[in-house]
Amino acid sequence: MCKKNKLMKFLGVIFLIISFYLAYILRIKEGAYVFIFIVLISVCTDIGGYIFGKLLKGPKITKISPNKTFSGVVGGFIISLIGALVFYEYVPITFSYNFGEFISFDLYLFLIILMISMISQIGDLIISYFKRQAKIKDTGQLLPGHGGFLDRVDGMIFAIPFSFLILNL
């Protein structure tokens, strides 16, 4: 998408390499269930945004991505919370949690899900911005009509490094 600006292309490739490397490290260090948990949040955010945005419509968020609505943002949060909490209920996930008396684990889990969902949505908007700058509608032919493969993982490539940071700080 950055054919003219070599610096942006280089930084984009570096970011993708770091994101995939952190996905690998996260999978090894935290385990498969935590990794799937993060991917599930991103996928549910995307699905919730699409469904709520199409059904409820409403005011648009930005001109960067003209189909994104506030109802889609809220729907992304709702569906990601539902999906992640159901997954957490039935799959044995353990998080490194040590906030003592400051915050309950339930609130910690709720906040982590919302933060990952928010970063996923921001990542989606960032990729939409770069696509709009490059005047590209789809980023590939692998999934025609769905924005390409990058549209399926755009939130994840931002959510995974963020999750790695919040789980390891």
C-alpha cells in the first residue's frame, strides 16, 4: 500500500514482523488458550461491528472508513465481551494477575477485553486510513468482496502486540 513512500513501507514491514514475532512469543509464553482468547476478541469485535453497524446504522465515525458507525463500535465491544467471557468460562485460561487490593479479577478481565477490542478497532481504522491513502479498496484477492486478507487480520496485528505488553508489564 505504500509503493511511493519507502520509509512507510519499511516501517510497515518492520511492524508486521514484530507483530508476528510477538504473536509467536505470546503463544509460547502464555499458551494457546490465551492466544486464541486474544484472536477471538479481535474476531468478535470485527463481527459485532459489522452486524450492529449494518442493522442499526447510525452516525458515521470518520471519513477514513465511511462504513464505520458508532453502533458498530458499541456492537464490537458487546460481541467481544460476550464471546470472550463465554470462552473464558469454558476454557482453562490463566493470567498473570497481581494487583492486590486495587482491582478485582473480574474487573481486570472486563477491562482487558475492552482494551483489546478497542485496540483492534483502532488497528482496523489505521489500516483503513492507509488503504484510503493508497486508493486501494481490497488488499488482495484471497477474500474478494471482504476487503482482502488484511481486513481479516488488521485488528489482530495491533491487538496482539498490545496484549503482549499489557500481559507482560
